[in-house]
Amino acid sequence: MSLPLIMGCLWVIAATITAMLPMKQQMVPGMTLLVLAPVLLLWIGLAHGLLWVALGLFAFVSMFRRPLIYFARRVLGLSVEVPAELQK
């Protein structure tokens, strides 16, 4: 197995562990994973081709759909709801 795929597997394990954390403790590791995902997908794509990027992108969007929707709504200037657990 190649290094990009091993790193992808570790990213998935880290994302799973992050999802098990309480909501307030998910922010920093979740944002880190969100930022690292495109770099990792590009690395996998360069090493293995577009099919693996497509599969990885599908998994990424599935796992991070709510944060991606939140950021898309903010960029488009639409109203956003912050979960009650994160409100101060």
C-alpha cells in the first residue's frame, strides 16, 4: 500500500475519533481535518488517479456535509444556524 493511501486511512480514523468527541471539542480537530482533506485528496489523485479522488471526495463530502453546508451558506450570504451546543 502506498503512503498516500495509508495517510488517507489515518485521516479516516482521525475523523471517526473526532466524531465521537463532544460537539464543543470537535471544532479544532474537525477544522484541521477539513483543511487537510483537499491536500490529501490531491496527493492520492497524483499517485493513483481520478477514480480514487472521486471515491475520497464522496467520503469527504459525506462526512463533512454539515460544515460544508454551513460555510457555503456563509459565503452566499444566507442565514446560518449554530447548533445549541455551540451557542454561548
